[in-house]
Amino acid sequence: MSVRLLTAPAIEVAPGRVEARVSCDVARMRTTDVSGLSGRALEALPGLARHTCDNGLDLPVAEELGDTEVVHLLEHVAIELLLRGAPAKDMRGGTRWDFERDGRGAFRLLLEHPDDLATLAALKCALALVEVWATGGTGDVEGAIAEVRRVRRS
Ligand SMILES: [Zn+2]
């Protein structure tokens, strides 16, 4: 039986922001725990390498994603899908966790973007893509971008 890498048991939508609770399989919480994951992500979405990330280490994003929380990678994938499908001037993401309060493997992913439907579509597609990449597949990136574009409000 295979265990899902990521699930999103609750999502809150407010003007300009979507916050998702994301549960990550505790045996695979870092990208280094999932062989080839970050490489497949960067190959499928080369734009990830151009993101800026306040990682406090001044690492290039491509390097950062190679050894970070899987949910942090998910955040950047969702942002990239928004950049490609529903670009907006002000968008940003954040990944936080407090395992003592929320339980081990429980993350909070924040996406700030003016279009809530596009943001929800990007989150849904990003969850599916990371799951596929985690099992060695390539995923349908163009289909994901098309879905974000299809639901966006303007
Ligand atoms: Zn980041």
C-alpha cells in the first residue's frame, strides 16, 4: 500500500490569500527524502530556478529546493503555476510549521494572490504534480497551467 506524500485536510480562503493545512508523510518531509523529486520539479518547471526565496542562507533557489521541506517545494510549484497561468503583480508564498502545536508533519502553506480561484487551482495542481514527481512520473505541467488559466477571473 502506498502512502500519499501530501494531503490538504483544510483550506481557508480570505481576500487576497489562501491558507492550506498540508500534511506531509513524516517519513518523507524533506526533498532529500524523496529521490529525484526536486530534479523532476526543476526539469518540469525551469522557472522555479528564477524564484526568489528568503531562505536566510542566500542559497540559489534551485539549490535550496534540493534540500528543503517538501511543502516548501509545493509552495514554489504553486507560485510558478500562478506565474504561468494567472500572473499578478503582488504574489508571494510562505511555509510555516509548529509541530508541537499542530502535530508532526503538519504544515501551513500561505499563498497570497488577488485571484482566489486561480490560487486554489494552482494549489490543487501543485499537490497532484508533487505527488506524481515523488513516484517518478513527469506529470502534466501544461495541463496544470491551462487549468489555472481556465478558472482565473480576468
Ligand atoms: Zn521559498
